[in-house]
Amino acid sequence: MRLVDLEPNWFDARYWEDGNEKIGRSGFTMLCPHCGTERLAVTTRKLKMTDQMLALSEAHPNNGGNIVPGGYVWSIDSDDFADMTVTPSVDASASGHWHGFITNGEIR
Ligand SMILES: [Zn+2]
């Protein structure tokens, strides 16, 4: 399975940088490889939880608030979902969803 097959979408959120409020790309969501229905969020900036939840509920209004996990910042090595590596692993197992790795665009 590849990341591009999980309908990945970038999302924008409000964040703070050098004391200034900004809005910009803050991560992406993708369908959970485990259940294929809920969306998991991979955030690439430190966001306030309220800003993260607002951004995600706007991006996916029918998700039911079940986007996981929150409050964590991942590193990505590419802006291209086809060959992106995300570190460390994405662990949504606490809510019964996928735990695994995204390496060179591959879901493992
Ligand atoms: Zn799932």
C-alpha cells in the first residue's frame, strides 16, 4: 500500500511564529490504512490543540472528531506524497487505529 492511495490532503491551520499569528500548511491527513474509513492527521507544526481541532474539523467536517493522534509534531522529508518519509512512526493504536511507518511513500 502506498500513501498516495490513502487520499492524502494537506491542511492549513493557525500557528504562531516569532510571536506572530500565521495561517499555513500544518500537516496532512490520510485514510487510516487499518480501517480505511477514519482519517489520521500528521501534523508538521506545533499547534495549539484548539487550532488543530478547528483546522481538521473544517477540512473534514464529517469525520466525527475521530482524527488521531493529536499534540505531536512529525518530521517529513518531502512535500511529495509519492516519496515522503515520515518520522517517527504514526501511532493511532490508542484509539484502535493504525500504527506503522511511512517510508519513501510506502505504508508499512
Ligand atoms: Zn483505522
